[in-house]
Amino acid sequence: MRSVVLDTETTGMPVTDGHRIIEIGCVEVIGRRLTGRHYHVYLQPDREVDEGAIAVHGITNEFLIGKQRFNDIADEFFEFIKGAQLIIHNAAFDVGFINNEFALLGQQNRAELSDHCSILDTLRMARERHPGQRNSLDALCKRYGVDNSGRDLHGALLDAEILADVYLTMTGGQTNLSLAGDGADSENGGRQQPTPIRRLPTDRPSTLVIRASSNEVAAHAARMQAIEKAAGATPLWVQLEQTVEVEAEASPA
């Protein structure tokens, strides 16, 4: 399946107040791998950008002078996303603005994005998986260990790249099983040569082992006893230890 992770920045919100798209960022994912293909453009909205929006994404009215208008890029943008699964965080927001841009051009056949693409909302997915928790993109980065250190301000392409990492981690844990090398495919069946095993040096420093003190062992035992008392039953780990001991005593010497 071909997926496109998409994000937009706008002059403000809501779209019903005449706000427009000023940046589109997309990255392509095929077979759970980032292909390196992307689509990115800044747009002249023909209206002022709200101060509150500038505080979020940092895109000023002066910066947008001379940029293309949506009409100039509508065809190439549509061709990039057509037929793909669109992965968007808070999809209703971005899709609403994109539909509006096509509608303003009189392109009613494109003004309902869901007719041409399937749409996956990662915000809805995150809320289902983590109910009652914060599920902003920054919160998800922290939860899933995705680096967003370069995200001082919102930016459509940067946010799309970050969202791609979050989505792949959230849905699969491991984004790439690298059992093969990074070289070009061989001519024999397209297989790559395995990466040689990297041996650790024999003179490397020994790993420091910090053992629990007698006070820590006693505190742990007291805590386990309190848990057992509160549960009103023998913990499973104790039952397992008792089973192992009985089997060991029953085994012939």
C-alpha cells in the first residue's frame, strides 16, 4: 500500500472564516518504509496570516510574498496524493482546508478528498489506544521515543516526517527489520548480502553490576509481603518458585 503522511499550515482557523493553506508537506511511505519522496510547498494565501498562527508556525506575511498560489500547484499536488492512504494527525482540520482550496478553484470533482484517497486519522487512533491521555504530536513523540528536538515551531514537512515515525512506531513498534546490509540488491533474486557480525573487543571494560544492599532486599521483601496480604492470595511468582523447588527435590540425584 502507498501511504502519504500529510500536514498543512494555515493562516488561522477555522476554514469557514476564510482562512487558507500556506504550507503543505507530504512524505511517501510504501511497505512501511519511507521512500525518500516528498512534496513540499509554501503558498501565497491572498490574505493576512493571523498573529496567533504566526506564533505557532512562524510563517510571516512577508515570507509568503511572491510564493505560488494553490491554483499553481493544484494538479501536481493532487497527482502526488491521488489513490494513496493519507495519514494525518487531526485529519478533519487538514482535509477540510484542502477540500476548501479545491472548491475555491471550482474543482468540485476534487473537493471531497475522501473520494480519491483513504484517510487515516492518527489523532483518533491515538485516542483509542491511549484514552484520557494527551495525544498531541509532541506527546506521542515523547510516549514512543521519537526525536522531535528540531520542532521548535510547527512546519508542515517537518511535522509530516515526525508523524511518519510516530505512525510506524505506534502501529508496528519496529519500523525496519534490518537483517540485511544497506548495499544495492544483488542480481540474484534481489537479496542483499547480510551485514557481517560485529564482534565486541575482548579488552572492553566489564559492565558494572550494582547489587541491592541488605536494606533494599529487606524493603523489597516487605513490599512483596504487603502485596500478597492485600491480594489475599499467593503471588504467581512465589507459586512458580515453590513449584521449581518441589520438582528439584523430587528429581533423582
